[in-house]
Amino acid sequence: MNKALPLTALAAALACNFAAARDAAQPPKAEPAMQKVLDAQASLKPKPIETLTPEEARLQPTPADAVGKVLVDMKKSTAPEPGVSIKDLNIPANGGGTIPLHVYVPEGAGSGPLPVMMYYHGGGFVIADTKVYDASPRALAKMAKAIIVSVDYRRAPEHTFPAAPEDAYAAYTYTLQHAKEWGGDPMRVAVGGESAGGNLATVVSLMARDKKAQLPVHQLLVYPVVDNDMNRPSYQQNANARPLNKPMMAWFFKHYGADAKSPYALPLKNAQLKGLPPATIIAAEIDPLRDEGKAYADKLQQAGVKVDYKLYTGVTHEFFGMGAVVPKAKDAEQYAADALKKAFEGKH
């Protein structure tokens, strides 16, 4: 009969194992401005998304709420950045219903038709909406002097794959047809988005190429979801990161219900990328999606697509759009706007 390990020794062994597991998945340290946002969000006491129903998850405090708290703590205004007007409209969705579009027009951008970018918000295809992500299209409209069309595509699990890509593409084709009505140039239309929205931006590019339709002039992909491989080093390193971690990504994929073999679900794994528009890819160090963004940039380059890639250290998933409180976010927004301006001028 094996001799039992004394309780104190057993406790010590378990503590060591726990510490080793914790340290193995310890994400990189956030830089101070980013940490303020993380602390603010923690103070709002969000519940772990992966333990909730989609309805419950949509009611949790968001990174945008955390930014608002930081602004209040700094005694700064939480009002949206001025200098942009917004027009709301609804367009028909495939199979019935409507897709809300929000057209951001920069004030004082000069005469003549403005370039346009379709913008797809993040949220793992399940949570969040254009209101949560308002800061990003607002900043890009001002910085790039472009009309930004933000899309409230249908979300899972009520509308599983391929509803979101279909809505994203329907919004793109509608914008090509109606851009002139908003003072936009239908021949200079780009696509972009964050996280799940980065997926939709590149999927719209794939769809346009495959349908032999007008291609976007550029794709702006901010930490895009382009694969479901959770064994990459960034997934291991950031398994417990905030505000996005490995269990949350598994929860998002479960509810999205995508066809794992479809190029319109997982472009990195399944798509042929030749003939796609030039791309700008922005990545965050403290993000499970970091490595797939780099892998996608490499695959695009191998397919002959021009790519500009930039990794921001010390910041997390969702940092883009936090320019009001995180200087690196403001830098990333400017980097994205400069890339768009070059694309709109035909200087890829």
C-alpha cells in the first residue's frame, strides 16, 4: 500500500503546480495607460463572458465603459469626439429584416466626393454593436478625412454563420451603389474592422474577388479573427489575458456556428488569397489573436498582396479606438488613417 503524502506536503505540491500553471499563462505586462483601462474595467466587475448566455454577455461592462470611467477619473469629458456628423439608415438584409448602417461624415473635409470605408465592429460575432465601437469610426473619419460606414450586422447565436458575412457584403454593395448620395466616391471604397470585424472585412474582400465584383481599394484589419487554432504561442501566453482570453474565444466560436472548412469563416486556414486588395494589419502584444494576425500578413505577402503590419507592445486586444486615454491607441488610429489616405490616393 502506498504511503499517503502528508497534507502539508500535498498542499505545497498543489500550490507549486498552481503557481507554475499561472506563471506559464501570465500575459505580458501592460504599459501604464493601458493598465489604467484594465483596472477601470475590473472595477466595473464584469462577469466572465464564457460563463454567461449571449443575452447576459451583451449586458456586461465593455472596454468602452472602462475608457469612460478613466475619462471621468481624469475629470475629462466623456462626450463623443466632435467634428463628425452621423446619418442612420436601414437597408434590406438577405432573407428579410434590415441591416442598420451608420454613416460618419467628417465636418470641414473639403469639397468633392470623399473616399469611403466600410467598418465592421468587433465582439466575437456575438456581443457588442456599433455603439460600443463608436470611437473607432469616429476617429478614422476625422483622421483619414473619409466617410466611414459602420454596420450593425446580425449576431450569433440568433443568426449563425454565414449571416454576418452576408450582411457585411450586402452593406458593402449597398454602399458602392449609394455612396454618392452621402458625398462619397464609389470608386474609392475600403473595408476595415476590429477582431470579428477584421474577419468580416477580409471576408468581404474575398467575396468581392470571388463574385468578380468591384474590389475594395484597401483592407484595414485590426487584430482580425482569421483562424481557430488555439495552440499558437499567443493563445498560450495570453490564455488568461484581459479583456480577451482563450475561454472567451472558444465561447465565441461555439456560438458563431461557422463552417470550419469555409474560406469565409477562417480565411487563414482555408482561403486562397491571391488577388486581394492591399492590407494594413495592426496587432496587439497582449492578445490571443496576435500570432494569427502575423501569420495572415505573411500568407497575404506570399500570395503577392502588399501588406503593412505593425505590432503594438504593452497593449491589449480592444486597445484600438481608445485614443482618448491610451497614447499608443491614438498612434494606431493615425497609422491606420495614414494607410487609408495612401490607398485612397492610389499610393498603396
